[in-house]
Amino acid sequence: MPLSERPGLLLRYTIHCFCLFALLSVLPRAAGAEGFGPFPVRNFQALDQLVLAMPGERATVLRKGEFDVRLEAANTASIARDSEAQAEVAMKFETIRAGLFLRYGLTDRLELGAEIPGYHRYRGFMEGAIIGVERGTTGVAPARKALREAGYAFNITSGSRTLFQGSEGATGLGDISFYGKYQILKETSSLPALSVRVGVKAPTGDTGEVFGSGHPDAGIGLALDKKFAGNWILYANLNGVFPTGRIAGLGLQPVVSGLVAVEYLWTENFSITAQFDYYSPPFHGTGTRVLDKGVTESVLGVSYRILPGLLWQLYGVENLDFITGSAADFTLSTVLTYRFRS
């Protein structure tokens, strides 16, 4: 398919999802929208996200018969420049990730879910704003200075072998994931809510355009929620992901990820959440910190209940650079969640 036609596929995919929301908004018997935070953040680094993601989740599950439809559109700016004996890296692009996430309460303690992602990679629009912020704070990043003449770059090589190369304007389906969450503990005055999570990823993504790994993955994790001091809620997640196979001939290792988030409920319909995320790398021994190092990020955003069954969230993800050179630069995401009873 010509590259000029591919962006239209993602646009139609997004329009169809929003039409689904419009249809759901007129259905009867709407239930309360999804609680507020933690945000469903994952590792948006273009290469790390090839393995299964365990996005941020609260411990509380849907009640039996409740059904959630969530649409997320995230725009991520990626930039990296590294020249080592083992690897050469040049990355400068932005990626739109449109994810349709479905969840269903099978019992009052068990919910099942599936996520269908689509991607579009392009030159982007956030560079000017990012440079302005960098100049006013820490200074323009070395990678951005090194690639200032490049409008778009995505090429990673090892010796004479190309490991990753993605074309400008590429659009495609990502790997579809399936999830389950079982609530072990209900929250009490002294105990937090606690759930165990599992996930499986199917290799449906386009490996040629670096939208999929070509292999299934599995993951398991814990989610915890606890209210305190009236209007405050503490969230924590801890996950382990076990990728299979190899990606671009590179060996993979288990991934550990986790988050801690604090949410302040300003009103019943509005809250502010701050979040910290960590992800260990799926790759090892490649010779470049872009692949071999973990990711540390901060997240800040708001949640607003538009209607009794409709929740809107907006958040930004900023690379903290505790581990230099491995994370995506910046992500801006918006999320709509509609909940209803079947």
C-alpha cells in the first residue's frame, strides 16, 4: 500500500472508535465512569513497546455485568543519537498510538479485557514547543542538537547489519493484548484494595514497520489502591513481563515495571494525579544505552467526569533522565472511557 494512503487508515480507525462512543452515549442504564487514576501509562519508547505492556491500573475491578470502552490517543516524541563500537542509533520522529481498550466485569471480583492498538509514525509537531522548554530549563538535549538538520530519522545498525528501520508515514496495526484482573482484597479502613493481573500479547503487529515483535508475550502483576486523608488516593503497580523469541535477532530478557501514583480528588467529578513509572529494558548487551538501559518517567494529568458514564482524562509523560538516553522524549495523551451495563 502506498505510504500516502496509510495515514487515512488510522484516521478512519479513530473516527470509527469515536462513532462507537457516540452510539454508547445514548444507550440506557449508564453506570458510573471509571475512577480516576492511575493513568493507563505504558513504556512509549518505540522499541521497548514491542513487548507486552502492563499499563497503569487500579486494583478495583468492574462490577459484574459492567462494560467499559476506552479510547486513548497518545502522541510521543522520540529522539536519540548514539554512536558506539557495537551500535549506531539515529531516531527522530513522533508516533501517534490509538488504542481501543475493552473491559468486562465477569464477576464482582474478576474482569477481562482486550486492547487493540494502531500506530502512525511521522515527523510530528511538538519539536518547537519541546525546544522552547529545553532552552528555558536544562538546555537543548545533545541528541536534538546532533539531529537538528534531520526532519525524520529512524535507523539502528550493528556493524553492517540493520536492526531497526522504520519508514516515515508508516501506519499499521500493533500487537493485540488480552488481560485479566482478579481482586483479592476489598478496601477497608485498614487494608488496601489488592488485585492480581495477568496479560498475554498476540503477534498481530507489522514487524516490518517496527509495530510488533512477531512473538507472543505473557505478564503478571499486582495492583494496590488505598484512600487516605479524606480526598487522597495512593496507587501502586508492580509487574513482570516475559517476552518470547527474538526481536531483530536480539535476545530478550524479562521486564520489570512499576508505578506509584497519588491522586487528589478536588471534587466528585475532577481530580489531579501525579505518577512515577519505571521500566527495565527487554534488550541487553546491544552496546547502546537506547536499548540496554531502563526508563524512568514522571506523569501529571487531570481526570474529569463529563457525564455519569463518561470520563475524560488528559496527561503528559516526561522523561526524567535518571537513566540517560533510553526513554521517549515526551508523550501527550488523551483518554475517553465510557461505562455501561449490558
